Amino acid sequence: MMLPAIDDVLARWIAFMVTDRKVKPSTAKKHTSGVRALHLQLSLEWTPVRERWAVHAALQGCDWRWDTPSKQTIPCGFEELLRMALVVNPNSFLEIVVFAEMLTTFFFFFRKNNVSVEKADAWNPRGHRVCSDVSFPVAEDGTCQVEIRVPHSKTIQAGERYHTVRAVEVPSSPICVFMALWPVLQMAGLGQEGLLFCTEDAKGRLKPLTHSVFVTVFRKLAARAGLDPTAYTVHSFRRGGATAALKLQVQDALIQAHGDWASECYKLYNDMDPAQQLILPSAMATGASAATRAFEVRA
């Protein structure tokens, strides 16, 4: 390869490696790190792969050609949450916090970054939820609610707005997000600007709840409840909430606004059961029958 490497040469090299499945696309991408190291060693200018359109396109094309099937996230719905609610250890501080986070993610359609962090030292009050982001307004009819304000997310990058979303109390239900969040906020030592979802380290000090801890604990609860823990991810709750709303025939615009979706991708979560699948065909059959009768009258 001639140096410095131009985009066309790098793209062809990647395609050559992946052709006939000699190398995985992810491995081919790693090989470009060696080319980068060689450029830096020889004091040659190097443009990152993500800024090389042709190379990036080649990697995407290789992914499609490799055709690695993506595993679809299974939605976690009311039934699954109720089963897990029965097996939460009331004496486990961690399980109580994680279950409250599960319900929050489900009822508020939150992304995982709204409720947990990649690493404990990556937490910051601007990007992650703090106690002051949560309030408990009461409706005119006396219904208790939970309101959470989101100042930063995937769709709010520069603090240009707040995404405010609410959930309503579910009296006498073990999956009431109001009752799940209330004890979490009453924990000593948090303060108004303290992190909303946290756990304790070996010395009893509070630290942010990470994605990995969240996944580990909720999969333990899933296994304890007789569910397949490997079938679920953190995204199962966001998808599960949207799926439940779609099945309850909530208006699309309300679902999109509640989950702060910039696109209509949430519609892909509409895993319809046989009864729902029959609604459209039944309507078409009814229409065809009415048209037939009208036609026969005219004839």
C-alpha cells in the first residue's frame, strides 16, 4: 500500500479483506488502526476513518454483505414486570433501586442514558437525572402523578429545551412507578442535586448506577421470575412501554412525544397479536361486503 493511503485504496483494501468472508467487517476496521499507527510513526498526515466517506461506506457495505443477523430486542411488558415485582428482595437496597429504574424506563419510555451511566465516574448533573428533576404534582381530581424533567438526551444535545414527561399513580399495583420512586427519593444523603438512581460501594458510599449493574440485576430478577434473562436488554423497557401504548391504541403523536422520538421508528415496536392483526382485514372484509351488496342492488 502506497503511503499516505488515499480513501479509494483503503476502501478497496477493506472490501478485499471481507470478500468471501475472509475477515469480519469489525476486524477489517481494526486493521485500519495499524495503517493509522504507521502513518503516525512516519509523521504522515492521517484522517480518521469516520471522516473518510468512501471508507465508511465500504465498512457499511461490508456489514450488509456479511449479513450478520441482528438480535431483536424483546419488549418487556406489564406481565413481565408484574412477575419480576413479586421476586424483588425488599431487604435489598440495590434491587429496590433497579426495579424503580426499570419501571421509570418503562412508563416514561426512557433511553438507558436517561437513567444510568456507562461508567461510575462518567456521571454529571447536566446529562443524568438528579433528584430535583423529579416532582410529584397532584391533578385536579386528586390523582397523584410523577413528573420528570430531562434537560439532556439523544435528541437534546445543547440544552435547547427540556423534555418533561409524566406518569400517573397505579393504586394498589406492585408496578406503580409513583410508589417505586418515592422511597428512592427519601434515601438519606442524596440531596436535591444528588443522583437519582444510585447504589452503594463496599464502604457504603453512594455511587451512580451503571448500565452493567442495571443489566446484571434485572436479568437476575428475570431469571428468578422464570423469564429468559438473555432475551432482554435495557432497551426492552423503552420498547415495552411503547408496545404497550400501541396495543392500548394510544394516538401515535402522543407516543412519539412521550418518548421524545425524533422519527417514527417507534412504530416498528408494534408487535401485534392475532386479534389486532385481524382488525384491518375485518374492516376490509366489511367494506367489501357492503360494496358487494350495493353493487348487486344497482345490478
